[in-house]
Amino acid sequence: MMVIFVVLFVAASIWVENFATLNNMKTLLLQIVQVGIAACAMLFLLATGDFDLSPGAVVALSGVIAAVVTNRTGSVALGFAAGITAGSLVGLLNGVLVAKAGISAMIATLGTQQITRGLTFITSGGKAVGVSNEGFYWIGSYQLFGFLPIPVLVMGCFFAVFGYLLGRTIFGRNSLAIGGNAEAAKLAGINVARTRIIIFTLLGFCAAVAGIILASQMTSGQPNEGLGLELRVIAACVLGGVSLSGGIGTMMGTIVGVLIMGMLQDVMNLLRIETFWQYVVSGAVLLAAVLIDRLKQRRTA
Amino acid sequence: MSGRTGSEYLSFEGIAKSFPGVKALSDVSFGVREGSVHALIGENGAGKSTLLKILSGVYKPDEGTLRLGGNAVSFPNTAAAIDAGVAVIYQELNLVPHMSVAENLFLGHMPNRAGVLDRRELAAKSRELMAGLGLDLRVEEKVGRLPIAERQMVEIAKALSRNAKVIAFDEPTSSLSSREVTALFRIIRRLKEEGRVILYVSHRLEEIFKIADSVTVLRDGRHVETFDALDNVSEPQLVNRMVGRNIEDIYNYSPRPVGEPVLEVKGLQGPGLASPVDLTVRKGEIVGLFGLVGAGRTELLRVIYGVEKPTQGEVHLLGKPVPIRRPSDAIKAGIVLCPEDRKKEGIFPVRSVEENINISARRLFSHLGFQINNAAERRNAEAQVAQLNIRTPSLSQEMRNLSGGNQQKVILGRWLSEDVKAVLLDEPTRGIDVGAKSEIYNIMYGLARDGIGVLTVSSDLPEVLGICDRIVVMRLGRIVASVPRAEATEESILRLALPANSTDSENTKP
């Protein structure tokens, strides 16, 4: 998949005007922040063999709650904390429903997705919640050293931390083990239920951070945001080599998956391709990339 | 009935087959007569599966000829083999669970009128087939609902629906009870009398003597010997050909000094146990837990280990009570479990041998309790591989590529990486060839000598009598007897294991 990415990148640099500029790179990276941050935790979730359809709704929820609380209390810090807490709680609820109550992950998170989206609309009164407090915009707009946007920096940190967690810690390896054979993991002494709950909560947390950054970028909490985000995140992970049946996945692969998807969208924007056609192209590229990957695997197997 | 009078129908002549890195078969030649049952035996890796796959058209031989009825045949694919009258019934049956018996029987060649499925004809023909086998089965029943013995019958009927002349069975009895095996053998005899050619691959030598007329032994891809009659052949002889050693070495038992109790179970009750269980394993002692399927042996191990919650009672280790609510409590105390079904409960198939060994002990080597210590894990894996003689091309080999015996050793290595005080083993040598079994027994003896308590569940009575110092018999969820080795005989143990009003071995797992 890395090869595909490099090929596409070089091709884009040559044939698409304005692609290989610092400005465009910044735009590209800024566009993938939400997917990138959420993918960090989704990688773990898919690795354990689970599924989560709620991150998109959580993005909206955290942004709206951050905006509302900031407006009410005048404190940006409190607003952000409230947003992150709300998102993490949704994740925790998901974890408990799936790991303790034994509900299938798809159904449970579909339910929480609906509930979360509904609560978001209720809290926001059905429309965007504008924030006048200037401190709110800082995360979304400040550029470190004059060119490195904070959101991108945050995404980079998340990649690094979660990458370390997956590859170098017992927690990360246990996650892969659970996805590989949950029964064997249990008998090997791994606390499967607790690990799954933690991972669902982490995804809620990541989605919440992504939501707050988004709200900061848009200077308001938007209840409509994040629609379909979870599917884009899952697609990015799959592009990056994560197996949907669990047990397989790397952070490097996921990062490449996220970058490919971001690059694709960026190029289509630069080429002024209509939004509806962008859907078609995205879907087709996802299928093609996974097929190529499958064929490669079959030859080495 | 002797199967010695028919003419040769199936013959393998100089068959050779190689895969990258391994020569699976070299110069294998033998023949099978019409109306006879020919057994094919050998250790894992001997080449039996490869030979069956050549027979069924999955592989083409690199050298040599396959003959049916005197004519050389070459199958480009499995459909060609089926058309030629060859059927192979594998351990993992090829049935569609959601479809009915009738639909499975005629999958691919359903009776129809101009493309429209003729259900009445389908049902009628299916019933005919099943009746022909002497089976009373509802042909509308979904195959997935049937017990495994009946599913196997459906697979056989499927072969007959294609007019199979050659029927090969690959380890058909591993999941069957004694009564079901008898039923299967009755059918195989009938097939034999109809003049078909039966090839029977099995690990279980007692069965070979019951059902086969002749036997071929393979070892390391080579043909070792073919016995045209089994009248004067003994089991030790067959084992010797399979393994190249003598059977007295297989159990290799010698007594050990026995010390103080290391694992004590007191009044333990939980799911699957009918009354409180008391059990003691002493240092130096190997205790065998024997009983029929459903006696509660696996359930007892699972309650001790914390997989199932005990409703009352205690587990003591070296005299001190140990509260166990989940497996990690047991592991930290030093009690470990090697589960019954390696594939479902023991191994992580796509992860490496190294990781499978270190999965639990890594917490002991880790930096600050959470960061993986690669160097220590590598050293530990190397030590376990050396100590247990685990055969693998490398530490990074995917676990699923190892043979059953080596997988079991990896699981043992997983636990020997820890400070172990008692080892619970559930059917440790199931599905493992004779040579590897012997190695596992020696590992168990070593553990006992080191003062580690060994409690092993086994359905293999000769094995239990061969390696254990004491045999604890369970029946219907409770312990009924504890018999020292010196007093134990096959009949006395069986009698204890059977329900009170049974006098034959109908219900034991062979």
C-alpha cells in the first residue's frame, strides 16, 4: 500500500497543478485531521475484531457541547473538557454494551450513534452554535512556527502515541491477540472485556478531540458535522491493511491509508471534480486498492 | 469378508510430489483391491493427506501414475475425480450447514425439469439414498442442526449419490462416540460388500484392526511397508514402522518420589459439576482425570482455572488458599491450563511462534509493566524452543503452520515461561502423532520431577494407564473414585466411569 501511495503522490505532483505546494500540503493535512485522529483508535478497535458506527456523531456532539459550555461559562478550557468528557462517555457506553451486555458491536454503536446525534441536535437547538470567545479559535487556527497548524500537530502526536501503544506495549499486542482469537486470549490471562471497553472509550475520546478541533476550525459547534465519518475512517484503516475480521493492523499502514484518502480528495478538489463524482471515485479507489492488496497477499501466501 | 479375493482396482505407482522446500511424497506405490478396506497410517507429515489430495484431484503428482480399474488417470481438477467415481470424506466435512440434507446430497446436480428444481424428486431420491445406508434421517432437516456423526453419514450418502467406487475416509472417528463408530463401521462393511474400494486413514490403530483388511505405512513421504493381511500383525509392529522406534518407549514410565500436596481442591462446585469436588495433586505426581464425554472433567479444570465462576469451595496451592475469579488470578498464582481445543482456545493462528510463547509471560519481562522487552522475549522463546524441542523453521513462523504436536509444545512453552506450580492439561495429546506424544509425556514427567503438580484430562485409557501415577474417575459431574496406578486396570476403570446400568463400552470415546 505504501507503494501505491508513493506512486499516486508522484503522479499527482507531476500532473495536477498546485498539488506539490506547501499551501496545498497544509490543506491536505488539515482536511484529514478528523479522519486521522479517529483512525488512531479505530485501528485498535478493528484489531480486536469490533466495529463502531458512532464516531461521526461523537464529533458533532463534542463540538456542540464544547461550544455551548464555553458560551455558558465563558471558559474555553471548561468547554473543551466537557466536550471530551461527553465523547469519552459515549465510547464507554459503547464498550459496556458490547463487552458486558454482549450486544453485537454494529447494532450497539448504531444505537448510540442515533442517540448521540439526537442529543446533539437537542443541545444545539437544531442549528450551529456560534462562539464569540476568541480563545476557542486558537486550536483551529494557530500555526506553530508560522506554518505548522496545531490540528496537524495534534494529529501527528496521536499517530505517534497510538503507534507506540500498538507496536511496543503489551496493551497493543493484547488487542491484536483478542482479534486473532478472543477465547485463547481469555485463557491466556488477558482481560478481554476490560481491554475492549478501554478501546471503545479511547475511540470516543479521539472522536471528541477531533470534534473539538473541528468546532474550533469552524468557530462553532455544528450538529450536522461528521456524517459518514466512521465509514471513511474504517475505509482508511482497511486501505492501510487492517483486517475487518480482527487480529491484523499496523499504525504505519493506517497512516498511509489516511493519507491516500486525503490525497484523493485533495486532488479531486484541485481538479474541480463535482462532489457527487468524488463519491464514485473514492469508492472505486478503495475497492481497487483493497483488491490489489488481496492479490498481492495471495501470491505470497 | 476377507477382502483378499477381489482384483486390484486402485493403485498408486511411484507417486512423488514436492512443494517449495519439502518433498511430501517420494516413490509411493501400493494397490487396493475391490471390495476391501485398506488402511493408510503414518505420523503427521508422513504424506497421507497429500496422497489423498492427489487421489481427489486437488494436486497432480510430479511423478508416477494413479490407476483406476487398470487405466491410468490424471485429474485436472476435483470435479474430474468425482466423475471418475472417487470420493474423499475429510475431517472438515464439505456440507452447507444452512441447507437441508436433500439439498446437500444433490448439490451441483439437483433433479430438475428444464432448470426448475424438482423438489419432490429431490426428496424422494434423498430418502432412497439414506434408506440405502440404513439411516432414518429427515431429509428436510438443516444439516447444521445434525450431530456430527449424522453429518458424516450425509457426506457418505453424498459420495454414493455420485456412484463413488473409491471412497477415502480421512480421520473419520475423531469426533465420534463408540456407538457412532460402530455404526460407521457397519456402513463401511456394507460398502465393502458392494465391491467398493475403501481407503481408511486414521491415527487410531485399534480401529485399523477392527475395520481394515490390509494396511500401508508411510513415513516421511516414503512407503515403508504394506501388509496385505492383518492376521499376524501386531500394534507394536505397526507403531515401529510408523515411527522407527518401539512402543515400550512411547510411554517411558518410571516412578518418582511423591511429596507434599501442591494443588488441593476442596469442596469446589460450579457449572458442570454435580456435587462438591475434592482433589489433591502432590509434588512428583501425575494425576489423570478419566471419564466419559460429559463427565465434567473439562468443566472441573475450567472452574479451577477461573474461566467459570465457582459457586463454592476453594483451591489451595502449597497449603495456602488462592482466590481465583479469572484466569489471570490463576496464572499469577502459578496454576496454568492447556486447553482441550488448541485451535479454538489455545493458539493465535496468525501471530508468530515467538509471540504465542510470550503472550502471557511478557508482563514479567516488560519495561515498567507495559513496554515490550523484545530482547527478553526473544531469549525466552529461544529457550523454550530448545528446551521443548519445538520444530519450527523460525521464531517468526506463523503459529498455524506448525503441526499439532509442535503447537501443543508452544502452549506448554507459554506456561513454562512463568513460575508454574501446577499444570492443568486437557487432552494434551489429542490429534498428535505417536512420536510427538512420547515427547509430551517426557515433558510431563519432567514437570512432575520438578515438583510441579500435573493434572491431566484424557479420554485415551491406555494413555492414562500408561503415564499416570493415580487415576481419578469422574462420572456425571462428580468424582467417583481415585485409583492408584498399581490397582488400575482397563476394566476396573471403565466400570467406574460408566453409568451404573451399562455393562458394555457403548458410551466411551475410543
